[in-house]
Amino acid sequence: MSPRALRAPLTVTAVVASALAAGLLVVPSSASAAEVRIHDIQGSTRISPLAGQKVTDVPGTVTAIRSFGSARGFWMQDASPDKDRATSEAIFVFTGSTTPSVAVGDAVTVSGTVSEYYPGGADAGLQSMTEITKATWTVGSSGNALPATFRLNASTVPDRYAPKAPDGGDAKDGSIEGLTLRPRSYALDLYESLEGMRVAVKNAPVVGATNTYKELWVTAEPRHHRTARGGALYDSYRDPNSGRLKVASLLPYAQHPFPVADVGDELTGATEGPLDYDNFGGYTIAATALGELADHGPERERTRPQKSDELSIATYNVENLSPKTAQAKFDRLASALVSNLASPDIVALEEVQDDNGPTNDSVVGANATLKKLTDAIAAAGGPSYEWRQIDPVDDQDGGQPGGNIRVAYLFNPQRVSFTDVPGGDSTTPVRVVKKDGKASLSASPGRIAPADEVWKDSRKPLAAQFSFRGRPVYVVANHFNSKGGDQGLDSRFQPPARSSETQRTGQAKAVNTFVKELLAADPKAAVVVAGDLNDYQFSPALGALTKGGVLTDLVTRLPRAERYGYVYNGNSQVLDHILTSRALRRPDYDIVHINSEFADQSSDHDPQVVRVRP
């Protein structure tokens, strides 16, 4: 049972109301009980032609019941389908916080109001669910056989994900709601045409690990774009991996514990149930039967130690770390840095919070956070790291309210020296200067253009100068703005808008400009840009960051099936990056998979490391 099954009471939304007013939805003046069946309610587009209307005595067989949360109700499916593949034969009957008095196998006739429910609200831009609300029903008989499941597999799920909204007409705002469904052509159309119907996947590979809400992701296309370790690789806007589906459970947890699965595992046998939809992952099998978990997942990785003449630089998003974080997480992060990352010489950390974490007051310092982490590293057998960072202006860098997240450096003074140059603070921009005819920084550490509008409510990059074996090395630690506000891959707007991309691309340009200034002062400068850039290797932001060939995004040098370090809604993808300048000719780069593929995580990001010879 998923604890996400909570929502506000249903109403006919403003989206449907405006569509009705514009004449985009045709509503019959009357609909007698004898002529209205579920496929008439569902229609052949994403919005019911009967939205907002009352229907009477709609027949169906109860196929599943949600008996928990504030979104209770039951699914019913017509045992006598029509021959139109675009029309779903099932529907959810919403009963709010009341458990419906029906049983699976009951033949019922339902009366109520047809509603379109938008998970997350209409402004979230997602698909709607056609439902019957304010319902009453009569049970005609019990113990009836259930309709057969529709098998979702590589033969039935189209590789093309979604239609593109045409210009003008019903889709003038980029919406595909007015388009007739083409379930043989597009996966989103197929899933919409199966809304509420019994579906099944067999021997389904797990591509998204079990989360804290007892949900996981599988793929119905086992041979499509798989990673080297069993995930679903997302490496192009053109292909969001159409076979991905979330699995949640309708079964009582005490008798049927939800499987704790990692990426690469498998749900053997059949996983089946009505096809649901929500704003936390899209189309979902609300399972009435779960396959057996087969543990095929790989082990957590360990990278090799650096050689004496190699400088190792890592980046790690430690996910809202503060002294209030449980000691167990500090210990796990420390163990990973020592054992899995082989004690890097320099670590660029992201999401380091202030010394009282999410408490929203004037505290901005993070020395207690970093001391607790470095103490844990030493206790795990690692080096005695020192750190450098700059406190942000209170509440100006985004992230969890009150947390004042920032980037910070750890470094091993036995292996590398930090070149301290005073003058760096939260508002003073670092500049490239020449000192004794050589490139240097006006402040180390120093923030890049902190007053620039592109860094509003976002973390500012931290530039620093190190010395390794007598040679200067420049590192820029980053945490670009998040993808918050972007429309989802499964949006009703196609292609989905990536509104956050504008700011992120501006941030990339700012860092690119700084690196160009550094290389203009010293064309042979050893520069490493690292961090959570919150975007893909094929994105406009990474194009802007590498423009002019000043930096190489090292993930593009990995074999294609290894290009990921984060898993979101079943897609294995790249958000964290390490980039190097031309002077670092033979970098040895590794994404160390210890978190993103696993149900048990110390962070949601995998760390990365590069070994270079400056």
C-alpha cells in the first residue's frame, strides 16, 4: 500500500471547464443509462466527452480496490469492450476517505459525475485521470471472472514515446489532450488508452530501486537501452524509454511485504493490476499481484587508488548534510569516501548545509557540519582532511529552507596543498590575475560572479587553487539550479517545456567565461570543473559549458552504457559531471556506482572521481 494515496476531493478542473467553454469538448445533452458504457465515458482522447456530466447505471466488473488513504475507491472494467483500441474499458470510482463496500469480482452498475482529476493540480502539466465521483452503485452479482490483462511488452509498447502537439487547433498551447489517441504509435497514447484497465508485465527488470514510499520502476522492454548494470539508459531527449512503469501495491503490507529491489533485479512471473497514474512517477501498475523478487543486482563499486604521481579529484552530492543528520549517514559517507573512492586528494562536496541544518535562522556557518564529516572519515581510516568553503548570504542560495546549502572542498594536506589567497567572501567575485607573470586567482577560495542574476536563489560556484607536486591546479566546484518547474516527460504538453534550463545555461556560460579567462592568462592551465550540474551531457547547458573546446565533459568518454550516476523515475541519467581542460590530456575518470541503483542509499547521487597528472 503506497502512502502517497492522498489527495484533495475531486472537482471538474479549470482546464476542463475552459475547454468546455471554448467548445473543445462536446457534451451530449443527455445520456441514458442504456447507452452509456465505460468506453463512452473515456472517449478516444485524453479528456472524457462527458466531463462534468452525470451518468447513470454504468456497468462494469470490480477489478481492484484502494482501501487506504484519502483517495480510496475501486476500479471497474467493462466485460464487453468495443473494438476501438483508443478507448479505455475501465475507470476509477472515487470514494474519498471512505472504503467502498464492494468486492473484487462484483458486477456493478455505477451512477455519478464524470470528472477529470489532474494529479498535482492542473498547473503541474501532467496527464489527467477520468473518474466517476459522487458515486452510488448497485451490486448485481459477485464472484465474476475478471477481464484478461493486457500484456505490456516490447511487442505491444511503441518505442516512440509521445505525439508532438501541432501548432494551433486544440493543441495551441502545446497540449496533446485534444488529439485522438494512437496507441499503436505512441507509448503515452497506449497507456492512456489502457487507463484503469488490468495490465501485466512478466519477468520485469527493475530499473528504479524501491523508494521510501514502497514503489519501484520496471521496464516492459527488457532489451531497450539498458545500462551496463541493468538500468534503463536515458541519453537523449528523443527517447525517454517508453517501457518504464512504476509499480505500487494495493496488497496489505503485513501479508504481502513490498519487495526491496535494486536496479538490475527482476520481478519474476506476473506483476499485474489496474493502470493508474500519479504525479510522482506517471503511469503506475497498482499491483494486485506482485512478481517474486530475483536478486540479480550488481555490487557497489570501488574505484582504484590513485598512483603517487596522480592527483585524484572527486565530486559528491551529500544530500542536505548537517550536524542534525543521523550519525549513521556521516559514517556511510565517510566509509564510501575511504573505501569506495580510495580517499581522493580533493573532494568537491555539494549540499553541505549550515551548522543547524533546516532550522531557519541567521546561522550560515558550516564548520560543525564539515568537522563532523572529516572526523567520521578519519575514524573510517581515511586521511585527516582539511576544508575550505565560503558561507553564503542567508537564504539566498536555494535548497531546503534554512539549510543554506553550499559547495565545499575537502583536501588531503599530505598529498596536495591549498593555495590560500585572502579576499574571498559571499559577495566578492573572484577574478583571474597575473602574479609574477603567471595566472593566479584574486581570492582562493572565491565565488564566481556571485551578484550575477544567473545565480539568484542558486549555489554560487567556488573556484580554488591547489598545488600538486609543485604545479598549480585550478578547481571549480558547482551546484547548478535544479530542474524544479520543468514539465515531466509524461506531461500532457509535448514536447515538455524545460523552463529551468534558461538559468542553468546562463550559469554554464558564466563558468565557461571564467575558465576562458583563466586559459587566456595561462593556456596550459590545469583546470577541473566538477559538481552537480543538474543537467545531461546532451543538454544546452553542457553545450554552453564546453563551448569553444575549453573543457571536455569526461562522461562523454565513457562507454555509452556507463554514462549515468543518478536514477529518476526509472531513467539512469547524468546530472553530475567532471570536466577538464586540454592540459590534462589523459584523465582516468570513473563514476562510482554506490547509491543511485540501490534501495539503501547514503545519497541519491553516485560520486565521481578523476585521476590526472598535471
